[in-house]
Amino acid sequence: MDAVVIRVGSVLHTGADKVECLELLTSGKVEIISPDFHFTAERGTILGLFEFPGETYNYTYIAKEDCTVERYPFRRKSDADPIVRDRADECDVLVSANAALALSFLGHYKRSLRRTETLRRAITKAYNDYRRLCSENGFVIQPWPLAEEQERFIPETELPDWLGDYYDQLGLMPSATKRSFYGTHTSLTTAAILQSINHIQLIRRLYDQLNTYTGDMRERYLSGIDLFDLYANLRHRIGENRELASAIGNALYDYRTAIEKTGLLPAAVLEKYENFQKKKLPENAAAEPAAPLSEEKVPEKPSLKKTAVDPFAPLVRSLDRILAYTQLDEAEEERFRSLIEEYRGLTDKNAPEDAVRKLRTDIGKGFFNLYESALLAAMEDPHMPPLAVRLFLHFGYMDEELVGRDNALSLLDLLEQYDDEPGELELVRFRDHPKQEAASTKHVYTIYEWLSAIYRGAKEPSKNEFEQDFPAWLKSRRQSGDITEEQEARYLKSPRERMRFELDNFFQLSMRIASGRPSVFCPVLSAHNMIRSPEQMLVSASAIQENWDKLREIDYSLFFREALYQNPEYGLPRESLLLEVLPDVILLPMVGSRGGLWQEITGVHRDTPARMFLPVFSTEDLSLLQLRMAAQFRWQICRRVQGARWNDVSDPSLTSEYCDYLQFYRRNSDLSSDAKEKVKGEILSCKNSYENVFMLDYIQWLRYESQGSPRLNKVAKRILFQYCPFSAPIRRRLESNPMYADMVRRHNGIAAKKRKSLQLKYDKVRKEHGSLPRTIEKFLHYYES
């Protein structure tokens, strides 16, 4: 055994060298390169074991870092056994490193297989579309042998479905577990390593077969007649048939998008598409097909309705476009397509029959799976997703026939109001107009924007229905034995797992709640749910902000909560003050009638935004929905602050005093008999939920009592005035009303005393530094509101 130090950038072996030794990588990293493969080997990898002794190297090996290798003679695969014996105490490292290499080879093969199959399916589909258009319009069908004869790739051996998971889990398995098993005898380690090498060699052989298949298909494509030529000939013959011209444009755009995505055909093929777009017959100029939707190449975002004479053209066969973007397998695609076709044909989509209910359930499962797949594809795609996919991600749109032509065109108009580039969080904004300042809507997100922020780590995942955040949920899974410590650490850093947690919990459950009718819930956007036009139902950021402002003009302390503040520059090491924190509102891609509060703070800090949700298309009055959400927030934030003593009246708070009032209203001498009967009726109608009773009273407090129109009894008034006081202008107006006069004077007196105390305290800071921090100024203004 010889130990050799290799400097970074040095070449260990090339294709001209003869394989004579095995090299155990004991430190550093080595890049393994071939024309088709490019992988990194790490510590514990046995280099050369998947080569053939006595022959030349199939790969080039270059030191990616300064590294050390130990060299052993190599005549047969069993020569790996001495390496294993010498490193028996590192059996876990050897097994993991070689498993990781096998997983890399497998991933590359599967990606290549998927690209090749995508190209074959695109060729077949485009030619079938051509045949259909010719048949329907009475034109002669020109043969294209490639599409008619090309069968799908069939490898000599099908790799087992479990192979990827096997190597993935082998890598994640705790080191102690691997040592306890493989360390019992060196033969187990040797067998595991040789098994991974056998799989690597098999994968390489299958890849070579795939490469031959792909090369043959490419050669046949380039040597024969081109599909664009067939379509160009058809386009020349159609005359002024606008509908057929649009269908040709749609078919060719889908085809071009697919072959561009695979990257398996030369750029000259795509140039034919561009030439086809440019070569318009003058007499047919009005019938040109839809322009390609490659927004990333356009310096300024164009109007979506101006990209084609027929603005509806990009949405024809929307479901096919969405399914193609997600790249599901054919069986899943066909199953979901058949579900949508069945749903489309229903006369009553909200029917209570078991068969219809099951159909809605199946569509729901498929929808959420498809949404996750499309979202991941969009996150990893450097270009902007196609129009149909963006409508799907923002609005839940899937099928142009389900929503209808007019609604679909309206959705296209609304899409222009979004900034679709989900990059840094500062760019992730829902705008009411493309030129509107993002700062005015910084707390409103579409679900696509929100999940993009989760994926990129700009926002933390929401809690699940059991009040567990993402780290706590992973910890509980580890403690129950579902995952290991290593998996827990890996998942914590995984953007996919963070986003998947949000999808599986917040997204799915909030969609059902926001629908308002969980029993007939189906997430796919459909015209039967749209009681008005999309423009009239749209929940916009400006409308949300306007409603919050109106509520804060009445209940000025709505979003204020106590928090700790420090500013050493001003000599303020630790101050307890009131901060206003507006909630984050997430717009769900659906038509619904309810909004809701998901969590009142983020994490454990009180100065973090609450999270609320609303349907992006609302069938109810938005201001009333937000009023209910504000009431729910008032109750829940008090519970959060009070903790276990939220209903203990010895520690006075909004929730504790309200619970005491509702629990002992029969003994309350301040309530008349009629008032007690009314309270009893409210409790019964709210099914003994004190929170719901409070919410009803709070809504009346803001809608009617703030106008001087009495609705509540004196006990409820007193509690609400103490904890949800009206703003100064309203208090001045109500001061002359004997029903409110005492409460107004008491509140003003307490506020004035507190304001004076704080001013004396902070005047010293102002004199010393010449000014006060903006946060402190806002805190002082709170007692003037």
C-alpha cells in the first residue's frame, strides 16, 4: 500500500492510462469526468473499482481539492477486500461513499432517460396533432417515419424502483447503525461496496444503450423531413382559416417548448421554428398563430393579451401544458386527465352522491400532488413558467373549458398584476398594478409567492394543525423513530422538505377551510363556483390594506402587542413597549367564502407577524371577512400572551374577563333579565364557544357601537372598551353620550397618565441624543391615538 498526496487540480488518470491499481480516497475530493458523466468522489471512495484492470481508464480523474490516496494492486474486484480489512473501523465511511457514487450515477441516468422520453413523446404528439388537423380539414397527410416508427427506449434490464431509495437511505443511515452491522465482518462491507460497483457498471451499460438510442433518434430526425416543414406546408394551404392557424401555432409552440427543454436537438432545429414564425403570408397575416411565451427573453414584460391575435390561444389544452411541465409519468397523467374529463361532464358538480364525492376527493389528491410537482419545477426552472402553469400556481386554474373562455381571458388580465419572478423576498409582491410600489403590499402574498419564500428560506414554514412548527415536527418524528438524527439535520436544511411541510399542512387544510363548504370542496377552479367575474371577486392587496386601515381607524390598538426593544446607541438596553405588527395575509388559489387566522405569531417572538389566509376569489364581502379575522386575532393573541392563565380572572385580560363574564352571567347584578336571556341565546347559538361569542360582540362593537348605536350590554361594553378601545376621534364623538362618557373619561385619564410618565422618561433620552428612535416615537403616539 502506498499513500500519495495529490495537489488540487492535478490529474490522477486519463483515458490513456492503464488501470493497474485501486486508490482509496482517504481525504479531499476527486472529480470523475467523462463526456457524459461528471461526479465528485469523497473520502472513502475506492477509485478505479468500476474500471476494468489491465484496460485503459474510461474516465478522467482530477483532484478537486488537495487529497490523499492509498494505492493497492488491482487484478480483480476481490482486491477490494484488503482495503476493507485495513479500514475495518471505517466500514461506515466506505459503504456510504460508494453508495453516494452509485446514487449519483443513477440520478444522471434517470434524468437522461426522462429527457429522451420527453423528446420521443413530443415528436409523437406533435405528429398526431398534425395528422388530426389534416384529417379534420380534408388535407393530405404527409408521412413522417420517425414519429410512426420510433418506439420508446427499452433497456436490456429494468432497474428496480427501490434502487434510488435504497442508496439514499443507506447514506442517511446513522454511522453507529452501519458500524454495528457492517463492522461484524469485513465480508459484509466488501459485499456492499461490490454491489454498488455492480450497479454503477450496469447503469453505465444502460446509459450507453440509451445514448445509442438517443443518437439514432437524433440522426433520423436530422436526416429526414422536419416536422416544421410539414406544418409549414399545412400552414401554406389553409388560406385565411384563423381557427386552424391558431391550432397550428399552439401545436408548434408546445412542440418547440418540449424539444428546447430536453436540449437533445441542435439549435438549428429551433431556428426553423423561429423562421416559421417570421414567414407569414401577407394575405394570412391576421391568422398568425400564438407567439412563443418566452418572457425571459423580453426586456419589458409585454401585455399578455397582445402576444397573439387570439389571446385565448395560449390557453388551449391548458391541462396538457400543465401536465407536460410537471413531467409526471404517463399513467399518472392519464388518470388525472380522465378525472378532469369526468368532472367537466357533471351537470351538478356539488352533488352529494358518493360517486361524485369520491371524484372530488380523487381530484383533490391529484391537484395537490400536481401543485407540488409544478411548484418544484418552477423553483428549479431558470425561466418563467408557461402561462397556463402560472395561472395554475396563482389561481388554481387547470382547464379552459371548466372556467369558460371569458373567465380565462379575465384571468390573463389579472395575471399582469403579479410580479411573477419569485426571487428574493423583496421582489415577491402581489401588486394591484405593475407600477405600484411593492412597499405598500409587503404583507400580502399569493400562495405561489409565499411558498417561493418558504423554499428560499426567506420565510419559515407555518405550524401544523397540532401547533408544531417544522423543527418541532421533525424532532417528534425522530423521537418516535420515524427518522434518524442525520435525517433530521438534513431535512432541516432541505428547501424541498420545508416547502413540502407547508404544502401538506397549511396549504391543504386552509384551502378546505377557506372554501366555506368542505363537504363539496374541489380545489380546481371552475365556473360553477364563480358567481361573479374574476375581476369583481378578486381579493387585491390594496383592498386588504384599505380594510385594515379602516379597522385601525376604529380599533387603533388592534395589531399592537407588548414586546422587548433595545437600542444601545440611545442607551436603551432593554425596553418593554408596544409595537404594531401587521399580519401576513396569504391568498389561496381558489374561490371561497371564508378567511381565517392560522397562527397569531411566527415562532416564539411576539414581535413577529400573524399569518392569515383568504381565497384569492371571494364570494363574500371582504371587509366582513377581515373583520372576523381581526376578532379571531384579538382573542388568540391574548391567549398567546397570557399563556396558561388565559382564562384565570385573577390575572385580568381580555380573554379571562370575557370567560368570567360568560361563565357567571346569571349571577351578574349589572345585567337585566333580558340581557341575561340574550347572553344565554348567544352562548347556545355559538355552541358554548366563548371565543365565538366574543367574535360576535367584537364585530358589533366595531360596526355599531363605534357609531354610538348600542348593541351590547354594559358588561361587554366595559370589557371591550378596556381592551379594545376606540381611537381618539371616536372617543371625542362618544364623550357626550352618557352610555360611554364614564368609560371614555376613565380611558383618557389612564392614557394621559401613562403618556406623561413615558414622556418624562424619554425626554432625557431626547435631550441627550437630540432625537428618539422611530419605534419609540410611534410608541409615544400610541397613547395619543
